[in-house]
Amino acid sequence: MVVHGSTAQLDAAEPWLPLQRRLTAPAGRRYLVGWAAERELHVLAPRLLAQRASNVEGSLELLMLAPAALLARRYVAANHPGMPPPFGPRSFARWLRWAWLLEGAAQYFSGQVRHVRPAATRRLRESGPPAFPPGRRDATLLGGTVFDLLAREQGERACVALACGPHDDGPRGALTRAFAGRPLRHTEAAWRAYLARIGEPGPRTRR
């Protein structure tokens, strides 16, 4: 693992990361604090992660779990040929299509998804309804909610199967299989109801 002492150092080491930030909804940008390369993980130093945390519940936990999420992301990517790393035009195009799976699996298996509610709520309030599955702007915040819903309905084995693939029939086919063949429109409705629940006002806390 390579620990960086500034955002500038991190961005210089992983020049695709600033691009990912620009492609991500504002509510999720503060949580893009590292990158999984082929042979190492790049992440900001713990003191910088703590400094980036907002005052809402779960923000610090999301950031401190970033190294675990990067490791999970790397393992998931290894099961999908053509997925970055390494990063290039073709792998980037594949990431755009499958960002919800790669980022969502990383969020779920690292434990970040337990802390995502406040950030996800901000996203839902700031912009229009997200796509299903979540598009590139929402992948890092809402991708994990797809896996969390799947775990609640089908169990963790189904999450492992979805994360590891293969998925030659694309995202729609992958989601249909993961949710036991249920029509995608019904799964989308269940997911939107799930988002509505986590978007309901909760207690405001301060560390």
C-alpha cells in the first residue's frame, strides 16, 4: 500500500482519479480518496482521511474504510477481464458500463455500505432520481445499495455471485439473475423503495 501525504501527490500517482471525481456526483467526491492499481493500493494518509470527513454520521467511517474498499475493488476487478486496472481507453469504457458493480461490491464487502445513508440522502436531495443500476455519477455512493438490497432479499452468496460474474449478457441480465429471475422493473421498484427509506430524515449527530 502506498500512503500519500496530500491529494496532489495521490492525483499525480493516479491521474485517472481526478477524472473519476469529475464524473462523480458532488455528494460522493470527498470519498474518492484512493485508487487500486495492478500491484499496489494508493490512498491518502489517515490524518487526511479524517480531515476530509464531514459533520454527518458515517462520513468518517466511510473514509477510514477506504483502504478495505480499494482491496475489495481490486479483487472484484480481477474477476472481470478488461476491467481496470490497468486504466486505458478500453478499460475506462468498460468501467463506465460496470462502475455500479465494481464500486458497489467494494462498498458492500468492505462494510462501507453500513455508513452510506447520510451521503446517499444528500445525493437524493440534490439531484434527480438516479438510474437503475446507478450510472457513473452515482456508482461510488449508490452502487453498494444494490448489493445491500440483494443481500437482504437473496443472501450474501448472491452478492458474491453478482460481484464475481461472469456477466456476458450485460448489467440487465446480471441483475435479473442475481434477483432470482425477477423482472428488472420489479427489482428497480424495490430498489427505489429502499432508497426512499434510507432517504427519510434520521437523527442528526456530531462526533
